[in-house]
Amino acid sequence: MKGFLSFTVLAVLLLVHSSQAVYVQDGDLKFSLESVKKLKELMDENRRINPRFALSMASYSLCEEKDLPEEFQSVCKREDASMIFERLNLAVQDPDLCEICANAACAGCF
């Protein structure tokens, strides 16, 4: 009986945790952790293709990427879009730290 009770408590905790939405915040902007991970993936991909990516940001826009998550479209309309994308990328350099909210930019977990 004790083992069943422990399993039940663990199952409930996992269910509660999985229902919590982890998000990454930059100022007053909030984005889902999954979308920011996708953004990081796109940025990393472009850095591999073009090692001078950081220098060529003026001529390249992530907003032109067809795989950019929809929730970033509002950022694309801003002049500081590239800086916001860079800060979000930095926030998820180690996504595991974000998932446990060890990074101040990440929230929505416990």
C-alpha cells in the first residue's frame, strides 16, 4: 500500500509539472521554451553555415526563416529584433537550466 501511495504522489507531481508552461522572458516579452529552443536551433544552424554570422546579422534576418515559430512574428516588426533573438538564445545555452528555472530569464516551473 505504501509503495502504491508513493507512486500515486509521484504521478500527480509529474502531471502537475508537465502542465506547467515554461517560458523565457526578455523584458515584457514572453515566449514558450520550446519556441526559444527552435530559435536557438535556427541560430546555431546559421552559425555553422556562416561562422561570421554574428558580424553578418545586419544582412541576415531570422525573420526570413520559414521555420521561425509564429510567436516571434511580433518581434520581427521591432528594430531591436536581432538583439532580442540573441538574448533569448543566450538564455537557453543550457536548456536544462531553463527547464528547472535556474536561469533568471526562465519562469513557469518549480
